[in-house]
Amino acid sequence: MIEMIAEIRREAWVWLPIIQTMATFVLVVFNVFLIRYHIYTTPSYPILSPHRAEVILEDQQWQWKKGEEETTSTSTPSPKPEAPRLHFLPANEDICTTIEPLICSVKNLRLVVLIPSPPSREGARLAIRNTWGHFAAQRDVVLYCCLIGKVANKQLQQQIENERKTYNDILQLKFLDSQANSILKTIALLKWVGDYCSQADYLLKTEDNVFINMPRLFTYMSSRDPTKNAIYGRVHKNWKTVRNVKSYYYLPKSEYKPAMLPRFIFGGTYLMPARLAKYIYYYSLNRRLIRLADLFVTGVMAEHLKIERLNNRLFHFPPKGITSCTIQNSISIRQVTEEKQFLFWKESFYGNKSCKKL
């Protein structure tokens, strides 16, 4: 018996260096994997860049030029149907068929991003995921791309379901997805954030054709106070209510009686403290909706709740000539195609200082 134990000890001393070598190799491979993952998911552009442009441009005396106002007010899709009633959104029920509330349960959640999207625009959603949507890999950012209504087409619904299972970033609502229900999607967005993500510092609402320069946005957020009752974006003021039925911005008197619109955020992208979402939602339960979602949320309701709307020119409309410097110094740019999402994403980190046209 003693001889057997001695033999086992001799064999153990032979195998011990081999086992230690193998363990070291496994640890090295694992560390290399972590380093490569960090490099892939973390941008090289610093959030607080020393050469950043001035971002505190709020509440300046910016006005629409007369020519721009006439152009937008005469673009002519046929008038939308009357705005829907809020009975489609029960106050005490979940408005999504698929919910992952635990995703917002992380500590120190800095930003939640929600993007309403038509069901058929899978390519636009994929472009966001592969560009600026990568910031959702950070533990302090939650991004849902996107907010989609119910779909009657079974084949399209199956595609959406497959997309949801693949990326786990789609909230599908319980009412039909349509242009007339776009206001419901925005109100549902506020309800969901109020129910599950109100502890986040900020909520960014944007659209699937908008490029977001996330490092620039984080820089701007770091200069703001999340306890301030304010909504940030491109402010529109002193705009008359459009009564032309051929205009996209048409509002009948049955929905909105005043001849002048309140100060509101224009352009589909705005930033606000996430805690305000539930207050705006519950106030909307006692109001008749209007068909212009941004006007309703950042204008009508913000006015009633005495929430400031603060202007920042870095929330851009599509400029005539976009350069690499425009992209690097912007927070958002509208009307961006799927292909340009990738180009803008590259330029926001690696663009040179020559400000070349794109």
C-alpha cells in the first residue's frame, strides 16, 4: 500500500508541470478574447474630447427661415386620418407583447434609446445596430431598435419575430402599426420607459433614418443636469398652426384650436430626463391626441407641465452639404440612408480635419 502511494506521488510530480502549462495557456487565450471584445465594442473616439465644438447652444434666438417654413408646410402627402383616442393604451396594462424589463435593471443606467420604426424597414434597423447602435453593448446604455406595432401580414410578422429573437431589441406593441397610429407609438414609448426604465438618467427618442453621434451626445449629457425639467433638441417657435389639408403638418381645429403652436422640438429626435416620461404619459391620458407626435409631446404636454424646451443646433436637420466636420460636431443628422449610416459612423471616429464633402 505504501509503495502504491509513493508511485502515485511520483506520477503526480510528472503531470503537475503539464497541467500548469495547460492552465496558463487557457488563461492567455481567455484574456486575448476579452481584449479583442473590448476593442471591438469600445470606440476609439474619446467621450470628452479636448477639441470638441461648443455644445451649449441652448435657447438661442434661432428661427426657421421663411423659405424653409414654406417648403415644409407645402410638402403634400394626403391628410392623415383623425388622431386616435387613447383607449388603445390602457393605463394599467402592458402595451407590448414582448417585454424584457430586466434589461433596464442595471445600476447607473445613463441612457435609454427608443426608436419607433415601420415594420418593413428591417434594413434601417440593421444599419443602426451595426453602427451607432453598438453603444448598447455598454452596461450604461439600453437601446431598443425598434418600437413596432402589430402586423396583419403573417410573413412580415414572422420576419419581425425572427429579428426579435436574433437581436432581442424589439418592442412590439398591441395595436396596429400605421401612420395614423404613430402618435400612439410615441405615447407607448413614454409609458414603457416610465414603467421599466425611469431610473435612467436620460431618454433619447429618435427615428430609424437618423444618425446619432453617440460620443458627442454623451459629451452634451455630461454638461446637463438630469434633475432639470427640460427637453433638449432643435426648438421650433412662433409657427402658425397649419390649416392647409394638403400639408403634412395639417391640424384641424377639432384637434388643436389655437392659431399659434407652442414652442416644441422639431425633427423627430429629442433628449430628456427619463423620469419625465411617466409624467407626460399620465397627463396624456386626460388629453385628446393630435396627429403630430413631436408637437403633442414636446409642445402641448410640455407646455402644460412647465417643462422647458432648450434649443441645441447640434441636433441637425439634413444640411445641404455634409462634411466630415459636420458629422464630428453634430449630435444627430436626419434623413440618413442605410448606406450613409455606415459612412457617417466611420467619419464620426476616423474623419480627418480637412472637412471633406461626403
